[in-house]
Amino acid sequence: MTTVAAYAVPAAKAPLERTTVERRAVGEHDVLIDIKFAGICHSDIHQAREGWGEAIFPMVPGHEIAGVVSEVGPGVTRYRVGDRVGVGCMVDSCRTCENCEAGREQYCTGSGMVGTYNALDKNGEPTYGGYSEKIVVDEEYVVRIPDGLALDVAAPLLCAGITLYSPLKRWGAGPGKKVAVLGMGGLGHMGVKIAHALGAEVTVLSQSLRKKDDGLKLGADHYHATSDPKTFEELRGTFDLIVSTVSAPLDFGAYLSLLKTEGTLANVGAPEEPVALNLFSLLGGGKTLAGSMIGGIAETQEMLDFCAAHGIGAEIELIGAAEINEAYERVLNSDVRYRFVIDTATI
């Protein structure tokens, strides 16, 4: 066991505070990672404040982890000391169910996906995330960060990047396709970059035009305010795919009206409240309302390689650990462009 410094939430809705946690000894197939940077995801806040249900405390959030391998177990074949690596939203799964064998570990139907934090590992011990100095992870759930990506801008790709890459690929974003990204935040700005790099015609749908210049700079072809009723009139029947990153309840009927016949509205945002839907908005036009959650390990590696090849990193604001609580409030106020990343050297 190794004792490492970390920032943890001691109880639901409590401020984060500096503490220590125990990391397991490096096992046969484990990799010890010196964490260099950890992104702050909105889902960290949902879980720290029990917005998604009962949670495990004390909680060390963080599933956007970028670092360097400092030790490997004797059976490790994929990584060596000094390798640049990342860890995303999961650190284990059953490995034998149909989904795990197909590379969809995030949808594990055996023991279930083991979250990087706020979960229990196979030994029944709580997992602790990336707001810490080090982490021990089985090599099967570690990915390689290509040399072309700086570690600080790569960290958010481990959640925000794969969360957008997976549905964009799955529903065919590419040349000749009109794609809308709903929400221009930590997730949405990655969707704009990736959809543009895939060759789609990209539109941002945001509450206001406040971030229009940013959206166009990052690769959007069009930018519309959803607070303007004319937007829904002008864009009716326009899109092949809409990816919603919004974590608040929406008027799904209004957004489904923007799809072409047999178009898809894919949700990656996860509101804390139930949402209402008139099914006629799906039936007319044979439309699909879908969901997507991160991606498997192989697809996450594919995403990192794609981002490196296209020069894609997150737009970040680098902060010290003492600023985490302030950063949480700023995320809730949409006051970040576009992802907070913790310099873990400050922990």
C-alpha cells in the first residue's frame, strides 16, 4: 500500500479538502501512474453532491487523468516506466460478458463497469479518482497518450473527448452529414472540434450567441441561439444528427423537430431530473432518441490517436488544487472556457 495526497469530498455537498488515501500495492498486471493533470468534469460535481443518487464518501473525484508510468507489475506487457498514459471513467469490468468481449466495457453486463471513483473494486474497496498524486490501475484499463498531445490538454479527452467521439462515430458524422452540437461547454466544445475533423457540417445550438466567436473558431460552420424561437423555425428538418451535451431537462419535441427524417438525437448529458417526451415527436419522421456513455477502452485509444493526428486537445484553464471548490461553482455558473484542469503537482 502507498499513501498519497489527494483532494476529497468528506460528505455529500461538502467542500473538497486535502487529505490522504491508500493506493494498493502494484500487482502482477498493474501500472502505477504519477498523475500530472486531472480534468474537472460536471459529473464530478453531480456525484460529489449526490445529484445522481447515493454516493460513497469520502470521495476523491476525477476521471480525466493524464500522467506518466512510474512502476509496472511483473506481468505488464503494454507499458513501461516513463510512458505517457491516461485513465478515463473506468478501471475495471467483468471482462467476460458479451459487451466486454466486444470492446464495450462501459456497458458491462457482468459485474458492471467499475468507476474510477465512487465505486467498489473487486475486493470491495472504494475506488479513488484523479484528484490525487498517484493511481494504480490494471494495464487493460490504461490508454497511451500519443506524443503529439500535451498532457494537460489531453486529460479532458479521457471523458469529454470520448463522450463526444463515440456517438459522432456511431451515427456517422462525416462528409455530407449535418451535425448539431447542443451546448457549448466542456463536452460541447470537444464535439465541435471532433465533428469538424470528421468532415461534417457543424452547427452549434446554444442558449445565447455569447460564445459564437469561440464556436466558429473551433470549427463550427453555423451558430444559433436556442433562446430565439426563430431558430426552431429556420432549422426545422435540418440535421442528420444532434448530440445533446446538456445536463438539464429539455423540450425534446422542439429539438426532435430539427432532425431530418430518420435522424437521431443522441444524449450524452445526464440531467438529475426525469424528462418528458411526447412520442408523436418520434413517430413522425421515424426519428431516434438515443443515449451514449463514454466509450470502450479500444475506442478511447482510437479517439486519442485521432485527436493527436488532427491536433485536437481540450481548451483548458489550468488551476491549482486549492482552487477546486471555486472551480466547481464556476462550472455550475458556466464560467469556464472550456475545461478546468488541475495541476496535480499542487496537491
